[in-house]
Amino acid sequence: MKQVQDADIKLLRVFVTIVNCGGFSAAQSVLNLRQSTISEYMNRPETRLGVKLCLRGRAGFSLTEPGERAYKAALQLLRSVEEFRLEAAGLTETLQGELRIGLIDNTITNAEFRFVDAIRRFNHLAENVRIDIEVHSPHELEQHVLDGWMAGWLDGWMAGWLDAHRD
């Protein structure tokens, strides 16, 4: 691959999602794509790179050795793109960009967790920030942190502590 283009970055995001989900079938709901579309998207980077990135079929999903290297490089590239986007957004005096929030699945039902109020206040202060909220199990959120998708998560205890210690 001589140059990386926007389309390549999109395909690499799909590739990373497939790997993080553990295969094509599991990635379908996350990507909101049909399996045939996911297969087509996977064929493109394999063709551009000239290597097979993963093995798929009845035996399951696994990365090839070039696929392992491509996955690590893709994670690094996507982190760099995000860091650049954040740095560029910081050139102005207003908050903008994306805030990713991970919630532990039982937190949202806690009546004392005034998350909606906090998001409403934040939206009022930072109208140009896109908020992405995901609800997962603690294990899934930990994996998102390890993958670099988010920096941390909120649970009921942490939210209560933050509420008790705010200015």
C-alpha cells in the first residue's frame, strides 16, 4: 500500500472491529452490516496489501501472521488519526470532537446515578462535542480500554464519588 486514503482508513476500522469482535458474525451487529458486505470490505485491504489477513470459515476466525502485524499497525494508525483530530480541534477555543462514555450495564438503572442530567449540562456547555454512549458489561468495557477505544468507564460507585466531590 503506497498511500493511505480515507477509504483505507474506513476499511481498517472495519478490520479492527472484526478482530475485536472475534469474527465476522459477531461484527455484524456492531457494524450494522450484512456478512457479505463485511466479507467484501475485508477483501479490499487484503487485495491492496497483497496478503491474507485472516482465516475464516467453519474452523472459526483467526488472524494470520501478516494479519496480526496489520492489526497492530491499524490500531496505531487509528489512534494517531484520533490524536490528530483532537489536536486540530484544540486549535480553536471551543470544545469539540467526540466524548466516548462507557457505562456498566447495571449503572443506568441506578436512580441515584444522575447521568442524564450530567449529559444535559455538558451538552449545554459543549455543543460541538459529539457524545457516544455505550452500555456494556465490565469485561467488555475493560477490553475497550485495552484496545484504546476509550480511556475509562463509569460505574455507580465512581459516579457517586464524582457527584459527592464536585465543586
